[in-house]
Amino acid sequence: MAKSVLPHSMKGYRIHLVGIKGTGMAALAEILLSRGAEITGSDVAEKFYTDRILQELGIAYKESFSEKTIDRGIRLVIHSAAYNPSDNVELKAALSAGIPVISFPEALGDLSAQYDSSGISGMHGKTTTAAMAGILLKYLDLPATILVGSEVAAFGGRSSLVQGDHYFVAETCEYRRHFLYFFPRRLVITNIEPDHLDYYHDQEDLISAFTSYALNLSSKGALIYCADNAGALEAVKRVSRKRNDLKYIPYGLAAEGPYRLVEIKTAAGKTSFQLAGISRNFTMRIPGEHSALNAAAAIALVLEILKSERKEVTPSDWDKIGQALLDFTGSRRRSEVVGEARGVLFM
């Protein structure tokens, strides 16, 4: 792992974020602010839901880019994937001034080294799984920081939740192998299926990337994976040949062990399910078998975190987990039904 640029102690450390209105960047801004950093930023004038978040946090940002924004008080510049040093005037100015410049994925990687970290990955379901894990950690009152790639109602309409600085759970992106900057203690793989074919050559290339990511797991880490997905199974098989120190935790309909899904029922927009190793029924106010799969992954991850915090899971813990899933309303999606009028569905 490369040497971290982000300091452990950020009090008074000024960080400038280029592309601060991005979902992940606004979430990162909140996390860095909670660590004591002084945050400024810049982005386009177009309005996003993150404008509200940044204003609530009291973060000053400009809706334009100018080399004059980069002054000697800035200690570090972080940029979103939408901008790069070759064509952004602020990034060019920072480099010319000798100010360190890193990307959003690199910043997440730095943070992963400073926490007991968990990554959530996959072509589909990772946002919902990360959001579910976040609300479970919230209800269990564990000292965790969560970063998700979408707006989450349970996080107050934000994409981050900060309620402690021991555990860090982040949705990690496979695009251009960005997740390889992240070094987790626990990793969830929801599925590996053809996507981002503008970058990846084929499914084999994707599986290779996820295998490399899983090999980033720390010694005696946990690899949580969907046993129903052929791509995930292939990646796990390759990892297991090299890492016999890891704990392998399958979940899903085909899984062996406590996280095998049984008794999935969907009706009236709700989903209920049971897990083979847990004598309890879970109900969610979101539909679909895929929702049960995401919930099983989130439960498996959060129980691993909980067991590292304390040795046993109590009946009260299970009550909180059940209530958290019942209260979960999902995360904002790319294609989301927002209403219907005169037979027309609006998305």
C-alpha cells in the first residue's frame, strides 16, 4: 500500500475538494470535516441535492473554477473522477504550487488505512447493501462512519453517516479498478457481471479485478460473497488458492451456513425472509428477492463488525437489527418511480 497522504490528525488541516458537489465528494467532505479538517471546494453552478448538504455543514464552496482559488493555506487537494489535472485549472495550479493532489478513490484508500474498514463491492446491489449496513450500525449504536454512493433517507438525506471513528464502511467502485486503492478488513462482493465494458475487456477482466481487490484484505480478514452468483464464486475460488488466512462467508439461496436465505416472501411491496442460522423472521418495506439478498449481505457484514466489538450478539441486538430493516426505505436509484398521474408513470 502506498504511503498515506491524509494525516491522522486533521485539526486545522485545510483540504480543497474539486468537484465537491458529487455524491461521494460531499460525503467525503462531511467525514473529513468530522475529523477536524477545514474544507473548501469548487464545482459547477448547476444545482444538486448535495448543495443542501454542503450548506447544512457550513462548507464554503465556489461554483466555478479559478487558479486564484488555490492559495498557500491549502494543504491538500482532492478531486472527483469528473476532473483531472490535465484539464482543470485548479488542479494545475495546485500541482504548480507543490500542493499534493489526489483523487477521490485515493482519498478513500487513505481513510481505509486509518479505520477498521469494510468495503462493499459488486456490479449491482452495493449501494443498497451499504445503506442497509449503515442503518444496522446506526441502530446498534456502533462507532462507525459510513459512505454510500447515493442519497439515503435514514442518513438524513445524505450519503454519509458519522457516528464514530473506529469502523469505516464504504461503497467501493469497480470502475477503472478504483477499488484497488481500498484496503479493507472485511469485503462484500454482491455479484460480478458484465458492466463498464468501455474499460473492462470482458467478464474475465472483471473477475480478475475483483480477485485483486479481495487480495487487498488484511490478514485474517473476512470475504463475504453471494453464493448465487457465478462471477463472485469464481473470484472467491481464485482468492482462496492464495489466501487460506481469510474467513469465507457465503450468503444467498445456494449458500451453506448461517446466511442461507430461506422462506422469502414478497407481497404488497414488502419482503420477508429468514436466514438458516438465525431463528427469526425479518421484514422490509421494499420488494424483491434481491432486497433479501442485499439484507443478508448487510447482516453478515454487520455481525462480523459487532463480534469484533463484543463477543456475543444479544436478543436486544437482534431486535435492533429487525427494526432497522423494517424502517429501511432504500436509497435513491438512477431509475426511481416518483409518482403516477393519469396513467403516466414518472421516473
